[in-house]
Amino acid sequence: MPSTEEHKRKYDENRRLLDTNLNIECCDFYNWIVTVSFYAALHLVEAKLAESGIDSKDHFARSNNVERFSQFKNIRSQYKTLYDKSRIARYDGTFMNKKKGEFALKCLSEIESRLK
């Protein structure tokens, strides 16, 4: 099971990527902005779970943990939105646009402010 610190390092890595190479103001890789925003949020959630000795084995288990534990009550909507949008960005033929990228970053920002 990855530790809280390992998940925080993964979050930091994803966040740095969003702030530099995938900066919404200077690139148009919106699919990746949405995807990396989701994975940053995922590692914040997993860091919180790891503090309690819980490790989600997959996305399904993690989504159940977000629904189950009250500490995630205030981020459930944002987390589900990022999950859903990242699946579209990764697997569908649909391309994200700047507005959707900005919305993903807003969801991530709300998750950050509530979990950090």
C-alpha cells in the first residue's frame, strides 16, 4: 500500500505538470489537463485514505470510499465530475476544450482546498 507521503508526492507531480507544461493559458492539450486534474485529485483522496490505513485497489473501490466516508462529503460531486470527464477525455473520440479544462481545474481547486 502506498503511504500518505507517496500519494502526496504523486499529487505534487501532477500539480506541477498542470502548472507548467499543461498550463491552461499556454497550451491546448485540454484532454490532458482534464486527465491530470483527475489524477491529482485521486492522489489527494488516496493520501487521506492512507492516513487511516485504507488503500483503494481500483477506481470502483475508490469511488465507493469517497461515497462511504464523511470526510469526502464536500468533494463528492467534484471528484465524480473529474472522474467522468477524464474517462471521456481518455477513451472517447470527444475532445475537451478550454472551458472544460478550466472547469476541471476548478473542481481540482475545490478538492484541494477541502482536503489539504
